[in-house]
Amino acid sequence: MLGRAPLVHLPLLGADSAGKTMFLMAAVGGLRALAGPGVTVGFGTAEDRDRLSTRSANCGAGRG
């Protein structure tokens, strides 16, 4: 590994149904798509990974 990037927390504020979760899902998907060979985009914890999986399923089913 050549280096490490720091873990950065960015608050995302918005009203109910403003699209915060969809924005974050798109951002993570974009980072994964742009990651080159040998670069991984991961989650801080397994709980974070599971939370995204659950929200992805809910959004796909129209449950926001």
C-alpha cells in the first residue's frame, strides 16, 4: 500500500425525504466504480456495511 487516507466524517443535513440516503448511496457507488485496481472502498464498520445494504433494499422497494 502506498498510503492511507484519513477517515473523514461529513455531516449531511436535510429535511425528511430530501434524498440524503440516496445521495450517499450514489456517492459510495460512484467511489466504488472509480476505484482503480488495488484500490478498495470500504466501510468503517460491519454495522455501516449492513446499514447500507438494508437501506439499499428499502430504497429499491420504495420504502425510502
